Amino acid sequence: MLYIYVGGAVSERFRYASALIFDYILHIPYEILSDLPEDLQGTVCINYTGRRIKGMLNIPKTVFLEREDCEAISYAVGFAPDLLLFYDQNWGDAFLSFDIFSATFYIATEYYYYQASSFDSHGRYREDLHLLFTHGLQELPLIHMYCELLWDKLQKHLPKGYRKAQKLAGEITFDIDNPWKYHHKGLGISLGGGLKQMFKGDWGGFGERLAVVFGKKDPHDVFEDLFRLCSPDCTTFFFLIERKSVHDGRFTYRNRHLRALIREIHARGYSVGIHPSYTAAFNPAQLKREVEALSDIIGEQVTRSRQHFLRYRYPTTFRSLLASGIQSDYSLCSYSKLGYRTGLAVPYPWFDVLRNCTTDLMLHPTMVMDRTLHSYMDLSAEEAEKRVYAFMEQSKRLGLPFRILFHNDGFSESGEWRGWRSSLEKMLSHFRILQEE
């Protein structure tokens, strides 16, 4: 058995960090000890007391995990190959030279954002101030790398087979902001849209609109193709069903065509989640109404969500999700780059820093978004395809699940997405191949 000796009361933050490391990543049994038993003969014991103890595996400790506030902290930063090491205490002869528990908690909870005072134009946390982004480490699964470093040392002391191999499936997700480009919007909106295109001189768009009016398939209606490319076992569709801002789509749950599409996708066995409207991330009552409306449409409680524009705020958004019956959230995705926003690839529980407790809300980190590739990184379709392939292969090599976010209009071969469909389909095909291996 692996023991972790803390020499006193066990804080909730330490329990959480330990669970992330040993339960969710390494998958090895362990036990936390407040007091040492009389006989530890034949056992392996990590010492996390802040003082060296002969015969134990010493890991330096700071007081960070014993705190219960969310005030800014000062921390030492050191670098090893591809690693950002926190709380380096210069324990040169220690089993591990940095406080892996504090570092894991600090990164996984995005602790630094609890002191955020400036946001981007959409009210999002600024990624240029994000700890991993500022050090250029967002493309590395940092906490997994910490854990493998620990395991590399631990396995020399533990019996063979102590760590159980785990294979976690990846996931494909779609945000459905605009299921149709022209259809089912109502006469007034359709006429207004056509006139706007004429006044702007967008004759290509106007011609596309007329073609749809006269029977051509709506370019955003790619759902049959997505059904062919994506298995229900690993695919979730997140629906935006309310319009409370100019940043929301035109379709709401009141539209019978949207309700029919949602029911069809649900009936085919795909998971359906809520994509809360733009303002709902900061409005608990609004979010709850939207979850209830979507639940009514599919005839069962909606348990998955992803915030529109990836907007969220600690702790308001996540507490609201829990209060609305959401069990899994997919909002942890970078909007400006590829990467592991919290250093993690596996689903893990959200920790409410202000209440100092682990919650039942599972967070599903997402590594890639199509809009990031197209608009924020300004890649061509071919360049994006190569970058995503490399990222998928890295996940496979490290044994990590891969999660990707698409929008249905990306497959439309229309407007800004012209020329992208083939590359996006190849990404899906490569994902499927990796899942089958």
C-alpha cells in the first residue's frame, strides 16, 4: 500500500489534489495518514509534513493547501525540461524536489483567476494572463506530466502491476449556434437578411440564399453527414436555444423546427447538452430556465453543458450549473490557442475554492476548437489539419483522451468556412481511427 503521511489534519484542498493525482490520473490505491502507525515495515510512505523524515519519500510542502481563502499567493517557479515547477524548495536530496500537490491544485482550479480584475471584450478571463499561456506551456498536459514524473520514481518502490492501465475514450462535441443559415427563420428575418446582402453588395451570399429558397439544401444543414461521421457513443451536441443578446443565434426553443431537430438527434442516441445563451453564464435564473426548456424538449433532465463563447466565471457559473441539474461541463477550452487549459485531459470534479470543497460537477477539458484554428490562430484548413493531427497523436502517445469542439457551420462550405469541410472531415476520420486502435 502507498501511504501519504501529513502529520496532522487533512485539508480539503490536499484531499482534492491527492484524488486528482492518484485516483484520476495514476489510478493507484493510496491512503492518507494523519498519524503514523507503530509499524510501517514493508510499506511505501510519502512524507508530506514539511520536514524531512529518514526512511520516507520526502516531498516538500508549503502552507498553500492548508489555507481556506482565495487570496493571491507568491510562489517560486523553476523549470525542468518541458515542466513548470512550483514551490521549489531546493530539497536537492528529496524524493521529489517540488510540491506536486500544491502545484496540481493551483493549476487544476485556475486559482489565479479568482483574483482576476480584467477581462476580454466578451467578459472572459484573459488568456494572455493565464499562468500556462504566459509561460508557453498550454500545449502540454502539465499535471499529467507531473504525475508521470512522480510515478517514474514511485514504481521503483511499489510492486509490479500496482498501477492499473486505463483507456479513456475521447469525445467529439458540436456547438449548434445556427442549425440553418436561411431556413426556418421566418419571413421577416429572411427578407431582412436578403435586403442586407443586397445593400452590402454580397451577391454571392444573395445568390446562395435564393438557391436555398428554390430548393437547394441549406448549407448549415449538415447533420446527416455528421451522423455518418460520428458515433453516438462519443458525440455530444450542445444546443443554443435562447436569444438574449446579439451574440446569440436566431433560433430559440420556441421554433418547432429546432425542437424537432433536437428530438431527432436525441432519438438517434446522441447526447444532447445545453449551450447557454450569452448572458446566462452570469445569470443563474436564466441558465436554469434554459436547462429546463431543453429538458422538456428531450423528455429527460439535461446533464451536460458548454458555455456560449466559452464564458464562465468562478464560482457563479459552476454553482449555477449544479443548481440546474448539470453533471458535466465542457467549457474548459482555450479560445485563442490549442491546449490543456488546466493541465488536464481527463474529466475531473470541480473544486469550489470559495466554499473549499469538492463538488459533483465533472469538468471535461477540451483541447481544440475549430473557431480557434480558423479565427484566432488564422490557420489555413490544411495547416489546421496538420496541427490537429499532431495534437491527436500526442494524446495517443501519452495515453490521454482527446476532446474536440466543432460547429456545424464549419462543414457548410459557405462564407468564411469555404474550403474547410474536407479538412474537418479528415480530422473526424483520424479521430475515429485512433479510437478504434
